[in-house]
Amino acid sequence: MLELKHLKTIVAIQENGSLVLAAEKLFLTQSALSHQLKEIESRLGVSLFIRKSRPLRLTAAGERLLETARSVLPIMTGTERDMQRFAGGEAGRLHIAIECHSCFDWLMPAINQYRNHWKDVELDLSTAFNFVPLPALQKGRLDVVITSEPKPLSGIHYEPLFRFEILLAVANTHPLTKLERVPAAALREETLITYPVDQERLDIFTHFLRPADVEPLAVRTAELTLMMVQLVASGRGVCALPNWALAPYLQGGHISAIPLGETGLLSTLYLAVREEQLDTPYVREFINIAKETCFQTLKGINVVATLH
């Protein structure tokens, strides 16, 4: 079987035209290079050079092997360089999945800033609305998951991004605007507008309505935050959204928002990564940029202590 050193030998001899010069380039003695050439020809069962020509000329078989060498060697050189950068934490892969529909507004600027500084990291973003991403992260199919539902999984680290409050958005003329806080029972008479995901993944159900044994009058889904807000503004339902996602619509006076329950419905957004990658420079930098972007662009969020 041929080795990379054999391909390098063929290229060196062809480029230099003699064994003497090729040996110097490869830091070998002429005798060692001559022995290596004979070894290659013995393995292949063909002659690669016309020995009596000056400079040395390739045979047809030699030309074919030279073609292969010039294709393979640059690929291998590039691969070796990539491996060195991987080892040094300068290159890698970040396949990101988000469970938060409202996260695009701040995550995309973070990704754009990250790309400017880490051009050698393969970065891909997908939504996790139709599958459970944390097991995929654990198995190495994903590298980062943005989630508000940390699960105790072996080998997974949850880096808290920020803490926030979920508010109930209602039309400006809705009777609930007269309340300082909305009790769970009040939603028995309301159409609740949600993102099209399993109710088990929505805090309004798991941490507010179901503990109070309350079901809304009806549930309607919408793909986008803007669609949900438009439905709310037109009086076709209410929705529970993060305070930071509602901020621009509240500032514009399009809708009203009321806290849920006596203590408020609070949640934390986490960035989940595998523990083995936590200290890799390109992963750590993504975490830092994500945090910085959150607090630069979002209103009403708070710092939270690290969770392990």
C-alpha cells in the first residue's frame, strides 16, 4: 500500500528532475531516496521513471501516479492544518438548536458577530420545535441548545443566559387590564394563543395552568410572535410571552401585558453544551458573545447564577 511519503517522493523527483536535488528537498540521502523509489515501483509492479533520460522523465504509469499525488497531497496538507487548528481550539463545529421561538431577535445578531471573529468554525442554526434537542446534544449531533427546560443529563452543562418574566398579553380594551395580576382561573374563559409546540414545553401550561388544574377555553396556535401579537391586539385571544419579546409592542401601545399569578411566572434561558467542549475557545467565545448580546438588546432581563 502506498504512503504519503511515496507520493511526496514522486512529486519531488518530477519537480527537481534528478534524485540528487529531490533528495536534498526531502532531507534524505540520494541512496535512501533511490531505495524508496525502487520500493514504490516494486509495490506497484511498474516503472515510474525513464532512468536514462536527463532530466528524469515519468512513464505513463508515473504520470498517472503524479496526477493522484497532486490531488491527494494538498487535501492531506489542508486536513493536517485543520487538525492542528482543532487541537488549538481555533476551528470546529457549532450546530445550534433553539427551543425558544422568540430568541431569533437577539440570537441572530450574536451569530453574526461571532462569524466575524471565528470564520473557521462551521456554524449552523436550526429550530428545535419539532424534536427534542437535548438528547441529540448528548449524542454529539448538536453542539449548542438554547432552552428554558434544563434536564439532568450526564455530560451536559447548562450555562444560564438570563432570567425573565412571562407576561400575559391582552388587547388594550380587554377586561383583564383592570387586574394587577391575572389568576390562573381567569384563563378558563379565554382563548390562549401559543406557538405550535407540545404543551409540555410551554411554561404557561406546565408552571401556571396545570398546577392550578385550569384549562383555557380554547387553544389557538401561531408560528410567529408578530402573528400572536396581532391576534391579541384584534381581540381574538390572549398569549403568554417573555417580557423582553413583548417590550417593543408594549412600547408602541399596541397591546397591554399583565403579570401572571401572585409571584409572577419567572423563567430562565440556558445555553446547553457538552462538558467536554465547555472550555474550548470557540465554544467559550460563543457563550460570551451570546450573553453580551442578550443584555445589549433585551429589556427586562436579569443575571442569574451559574447552574451545573
